[in-house]
Amino acid sequence: MKKSLKASYTVEASMLMPLVLFFIFQGFALGISLCQEVQKASVYSARLQELSGADIFKRSEMLEEAGENIWK
């Protein structure tokens, strides 16, 4: 004789699996979003590191002196 099995596990799994998959894919989406944010920030940081503070200061001083010389 065969035992009859209830389908309750199948029904519960069919309700639970979409939720599990949703949370997994939301985690993937969040991870991708954070990776893109870090990538943008690292490009910005690299540009800032390329700047030379001394050159900017010298340029601004030269502009101020040129402005003073024009108005004298």
C-alpha cells in the first residue's frame, strides 16, 4: 500500500520561495549599487589626488597680483 502525502510542504515552499528569491535579488541590487557608488567616489578621489595644492595657491596669488597691478 502506498502512503498518501499531504502537499502542504509544496504549498508552503511555493509561497516562501518567491520571498527568498526577492530578498536575494534585492541584496544583489544593493551590492551592485554600492559598487557603482564606490567606483564613482574612487574616480573623484583620484582626481583630487592629482591636484597640486601648491600650484593652485601660486595661480591664485598670481591672479591676485595681476588684479592689483591692473587697478593701480
